[in-house]
Amino acid sequence: MNGDNGVQLYSAHARELKFTQQHKIRKFIEQDCVQYVPVSEGGGYWIVHHIPGYNSTDYEVRQNRQFEFECNCQGWVTKHRMYQREPNGNNNPSCSHVGAVFEWLKRHNIERKRETVMIKLTEFCTGARA
Ligand SMILES: [Zn+2]
């Protein structure tokens, strides 16, 4: 009705919507964006590098006693704040970066079953529930 502007805005929005969390997680894995920094190198966390051409910020995902993982991206931090306000609202904080680390762990568990990272993670998860 009011010309090209509306159409343009609509398609930009639609494109954004199409880029869902699952799609993003797949991209992170495909582009090999997930990198584990070993404890021996001062790490013990994952860096989720940005998807080339989509975004430009790298985020850090760490193990978290309460939620298993935490991320320093805006999405996770916002959801965490919501969770703190309403802990029973079934809104456990999560984001595509944490999702990508889960996916990475799944693959590495299959590919390198005896990797100490996995053993440590299992111990961590068991300890967190106790
Ligand atoms: Zn994140």
C-alpha cells in the first residue's frame, strides 16, 4: 500500500525470523565455530566464534552449577535475568551458543569417547545434581 518501503522492511524481518536458533546452531557446527580452550591453557571453557557474514562477536560458554552452561551473550544474560525474577516460569536461560556447545559435545562424545573433557564434564554434571 505505501510502496516499496513496507515490502523491504517485511522481507528483512522475514529473513531474520528464518534464521532460527536451530539453524544458527547448525551453522556454528558447520563452520567449526566451537573451540574448547583446555584448562591447561588457562581455559576450561568454550569460545563460540561468530558465523562469518552473519555476526561479528565471539562469545564464551562456561559450565555453570545451576544451569549446566552459561554464556556471556545478551540473549543469555537477558533470559537469566528473567529467570531470576521468575524462577518457576519454565524459562531456563539458553541461547544458540550454549546449544552449539551441546551439539559440539555430542559429536565429540561420539568421535573421541575417551577424551578427558567428557569425563570431567560427566563428573561435573553428577556433582551438580548431588
Ligand atoms: Zn550465547
